[in-house]
Amino acid sequence: MKNRIVLWFTLLAVMALSLAACGVLQAPEEASAPLEAIPVDASSAAGGETAVSSSAGTTVYTITPGSAQARFELDEDLRGSRITVVGATDQVAGEIAADLNNLAATKVGVIQINARTLATDNNFRNRALSNEILDTGAYEFITFTPTAVNGLPDSINVGDSVEFTIDGDLTVRDTTNPVTFAVQVTAVSAAQLQGTASATITRSAYGLNIPSVPNVANVEEEVELYIDFTANAS
């Protein structure tokens, strides 16, 4: 019996060391600084070729941390049960420049997400996500840099909604790929826009490998991405 107890504790110790070595037990790094929106302008925005400040009637709407939620969803087998994993953060920032009477001039700036603040319902998974999958110690931010806005109508009235798409480059860790987000936006007032954007990527396109840990299997290849936001006039 004593030998079995010793063997059991030895196995536990080996497992703990293995998990620590792969980063699952290490505390992830915290956000380095408060997240601020990158100003939307001709050099960093999809849209026309003139600066936002030169466009009469244009309003800059700002997405600030706490006014949006970015999240991912994918399925996995956990202890033999199929579940949907949801990771989310409200540390999202960006700017939209739009004239509600001339939507063709709309510009969308770089959208930033602080990857260090993404969290699921499981601390063990959170550490694996930060330390192993996203390597947030080296790559703190996920960014989406728009390159084109497609399908906007000529104008929108307060209270109405529009659906369109935004093409751009999504950077996760050190990998950038083109991605198209489907977007729905409502003009709540002349000073506020509310909307949601969604896209689907694959883990393999970004080299997002799942570490081998007990009780987790068959992690889905496709990852659904969502951003729900409120943008207020600056």
C-alpha cells in the first residue's frame, strides 16, 4: 500500500511538472497599459483617401474598453462531454468615421483587442490560452486592420440599421491573414452607433495548437469570432 501511495504522488508530481513546463500552470501576464483607440486616419483606415478631419459632416465614433465585447467560440470534448468554449474580453478599442448622410465616405480604423484579458469559465484553460495558445506574453494584442468597407447604402436615418462587410487583415500572434467580417450597425442617435461583427477563422491558419492536457480532446478547427460594440461620438 505504501509503495502505491508513493507511486501515486510521484505520478502527480510528474504531471504537475509537465503542465508547468508547457505553461498551463503559469500565471499569465497582465495588460501592460490601458487600451486606447488608434486614431482613424487615411493611413490606417479603410475608405477614402482624404483625412477624416477634412471631411465635412463626418463624425468620429470611438469604441472604448468597456463599451464592447470581443469573444471567440469553439467546441471541444471535456471529460467526455461536448461543450462550447467561450472566451471574451471587454478590452476592445477602435474608431469609426462616418457621415450618416454620406456612408460612402465611411472609414474604419484599426480594431485592437488585448489578448491578455481574454478569459473563459475555467482558470486552467485561461492559462493554457494565454501562455501556450496565444503566447500573450510576447503578443499582447490581436488587431484587425480594415482594407475595404463593402455594401453600405448611401445614407442611414437615426433608428435604422444597415448590414455590410469589412475586409481586412487579422493579426493573431505573428500571423496575419485576410478576413471578412459581416457587420450590422444601428444608428441609435447621431452621437451613437451600436453593432455586431462576426467572422470565422481556422486554428491552423494561425498556428493555434492546443496543448496536450488531460480530459480535453477533439477541439474544433473552426473558431467563430464576434465583436459587439457601442461607439460614441468623440
